[in-house]
Amino acid sequence: MTANSQNANSQLPRDRAQRVVVLLDNIRSLYNTGSILRTADASGVERVVLCGITPRPDQGSRQRRAIAKTALGAEDTVSWSYEADTAQALEKLGTEGYHIVAVETAPDAVNLFEWTPRWPVCLVFGHEVEGVSPGLAPGVDAVIRIPMLGHKRSLNVATAAGVVLYELLRRRMHV
């Protein structure tokens, strides 16, 4: 750990209620999974839950190498688990007291910068093309979106995770 990361960690609030869990719903890319693990490590995420087809570091040497290429060791420093069924994973997190928040491009979603998180929070990021599985809606407490001005109106899922996680980190550090 570098001096900079030690200083950043000491700036985080000590309130355990401000916990963040990331749940990946059927992410297909090994590189997106690795990148999200790395960002989760950097932003102080409690744990990452890999669901459905989301690649895992324990699936063999090819998967581990590809994830490690972008995770740069975060696959070993961030607590992660695997749940085959995303709905069951969300139900479990809900009973643990997490506010379940899907990150989607839906027009009726709450703007990230206008959203007030309810802690602890579980952020759900979905499949790169299809988004969060529609069947998960009953288990979701809120849907937020990242405001976008360009023509594409979408971000890579790993980039979107970085934007949302760092907005939450900013809020946690400046409470």
C-alpha cells in the first residue's frame, strides 16, 4: 500500500453504515469484471457479488489471467463471491439491510447527482448490451442513471461503475 492510498483510506468515514456492495448481473466480459474489481478496490467497496454468467477468477487459468490483466491484483484484495441466481443474491442483500439500486439508462431513472443514497447500498450493474435483467425489478428499491450529453447516451459498464462508485466515495468522504 502506498502512502497516497493510506492517506485516502484514512479520509473515509468510519461509519460502517455507509457500506457499498457491487453486484454484477450477467456481465460477459472478463476485462469489465477485472476493471470493476480494480475500481471497487480503489473506491473502498466492501465486496463484489458476481452473478449468472459473470466471469470469476476461480474459473480457470485463462479467466484468471484475463481478469488479472485489468484487475491488477484487485481480484485478490477485494472480497468477492459468486451467486448463480441474481434474484436470490439481491433478496439476501435486501435482508441484510442493503438498499438495492440498479444503474440503468432508463429515462425515468433518478439522476445520479440528484439521488440521495440510503446506506448501506448495493449497486447493481447489468449485462453490457441488455442491462440489468428485467426480472429483477421487484427486488430493486431504486433505479439511477448517469446523466449523458452525447449522442450515444451510454457508457461501458466498467466506466459507469467507476462514475457511480466515485460519486459515492465523494459523498462518503465529504459528509
